[in-house]
Amino acid sequence: MTDETSDKPMARVRPKEEFNFFQDQRVRSAFYQILTAGIFAWLIWYLVSNTAHNLEVRGMNTGFGFVNSSAGFDTDFKLIDYTPGVGTYGRIFVIGILNTLLVSFFAIILSTILGFFIGVLRLSNNWLVSKVALAYVEIFRNIPLLIQIVFWYIGVFSLLPVVKKTIDISLGTEMLLLNNRGLYMATPILGSLFWLTPIALALAISGVIFLRRKAHKIQDTTGMQIKTLLPSLALIILLPGITFLATGMPLSWDMPVLDGFNFVGGTSVPPAFLALLVALSIYHAAQIAEAVRAGILSVNIGQSEAALSIGLKSSRVMSMVVIPQAMPAIVPPMISNWMNTVKNSSLGIAIGYSEVVSLFMQTALNQAGYAVEMVGMTMAFYMFVSLTISFFLNIYNKRVQLVER
């Protein structure tokens, strides 16, 4: 008889590993991380303690108690109530933040819309259209933003007609008036039942989303395209409109009226806001246009040819086939552009716009003298806004990446 165990392969015996505290890779990795964190913490402690000591030696105040101290100056543009000598530096900080976010919000919207439009025109088959778009991008992208801001403020809005020769840009309704002192707008006064109209609008938007999702589902399963534009417009216009009429039109307007040497009533926007908004929108639109053009070119041309071959129009090919596939390439640079829009709004200090740097880091700092704290609070605000924009757009970027795959 043969030994059955002799045919089986011999099992390999691994040598016993001896644990060496100083040679183990995991120990070294943890040690270097702890050492790096300790050095970083020590540097922060050293900088903070050294700065506090130097400020104390020079007799300069420290701490954040100034936030509740009254500020003795006023601002020409504010979104919340503030009284000089009563309002605090903390309220000045909030006013500056709101002014910064306001101009940044509108600049982001306008620059994104204009940037997409110009980016698509850059790839137009029409020679004149593409060259005009190219000229726009090259001119506004290569001129420093600060120069553009000063140009719009001094060369455009400061040269508008005087108050007595105000331009009515609302086609005779006198709801939008423009002169060298700014833009004057009629302010809506809401009635007691007006809240029903926004609810109706929200329901209409929900209905539009439902219709579009249903149309997409039908198209995915059957290939049949269902037009939703007219039903969507009808739903958005009719439902809030009927609600507004049924509640007795609970809306009136506070109109700007010329009284002496200036307009009273309504809402006024200073020229500095308008100049900063236009400059930010035009400059960053040129940046976004190049990102859009690069994203569209990253899509294989075979995708467009295949879509055209099944009978889709060029506009439908761009909106339904090319743009959705280009979004993963467009979103990352657009994140940087949006963050830069918020940060570049600080250049409004050059024309006297009451943003957070001008109000808090300049005027308030000159009065209160808490330089380190005020600069730190301003830096923290910009960092928070940038990280927030990056966070939400990164979520959207992951969604479009998954859709593409």
C-alpha cells in the first residue's frame, strides 16, 4: 500500500514575525503623524501667544468684546436697520457680510448664464458670431478686474445723467429709474393674503418637476419625446396668477418720487454696487465661457453625429446630449470661479462699496483698533463661504459623474 499522505503537497510554514516597536511600519506612521500634529499645534500656540504678548506690550486691546461696542459711523447701503452710535461693530460686520453676499449672489447668477451663452457661441459655425465671442473672452479675461471695476464706476455710472434728467428704464412705468446717484426701484408692499401666491408658485414648480420627470421616464422607456414647455409655462403662470387675482391682488408699490434734489421712497442701489456687479459678472463670465467651451470640446464628436443621425435638431443635441456629458468637465473650474467671485467682491473697497472688507476691516478697524480679531473674522467669513460653495458643488459634481457613467 502506498502512503496517501505522501501525495499531498507540503504546507508552507511561515516564519514567526517578531514585533519590533521601532521597526514596525504602523508605529512609525502613527509616530510621524503625532509628531507633525504636535509641531503644528506648537506653532499655532507660539504665534498666538507671541502676538498677544506684542499687543499687550504696545498697549493694544485684545479680545472680542468690541463686537458689542457701539459704532459711531454710518454706511450708505445696508439691508438691515442700523443707527450710528447705537448699532454695534457686530452689526456692522453683519451688514458687510450681507452686502458682500448680495453682490456675489447676483454676480454668480449673471456670470454663469452669460458664461454658458458665450461659451456655446465660441463654438458656433457662424464665423462672425464665434469671433465676437472670442473677442469678448480675450478682452475681458485679460484686463485686470480692479481696472474694470474702476472703469465701470468712473467711466460709466458716474457719467450718467443727473437727478433731474433721470432715465426711466421701465418703459414709462417709473418703477426703475437710473441716474448718476444710482438705481431707484419701486418697493413692493405685501398684503395680508399675499403669502398664498408664493405657495401657489411653489406648487406650480413642483408640478413642473413632476411633468418633466414623467416625460423623461416615458422617453427612456418608449423613446417618445413629450413636449413640456407649454404646459410648464401655463402651470407656472396660471396657478399663481389665479391665486393672486382670487385673493384681491394684495400687492401695492412704494414708488420713488423726486423730492427736491433727490428721490424718496422705494429702494435705491448706489452706483458702486452697480459697477461692482457689472464688472464681476462680465469678468467671470469670460472665465466660465472658456470652461464651458473646453467641456463641450471634451465630448466625443461622435455623440453629436449620432444624435443628429436620429433626427434631433442642433439645439436639442446641445441641450440633451452634449451639455449633460460636458458638465463633469465644466463643474470643477466653475467651483473655482464662483469662489473667486465672492473673494473678488472685496475689490469693491476701491470704489467705496460697503462690503465686509471696506466696512469692517477698514472703517471699523480704524475706529476700534482690534486688528488681529477683525482680520481673523473677515478671513473666517471668506473661508466659510468658499468651503460652503465647494461642498455643495462637489455634491452636484459627483451626481453628474455618476450619471455620465
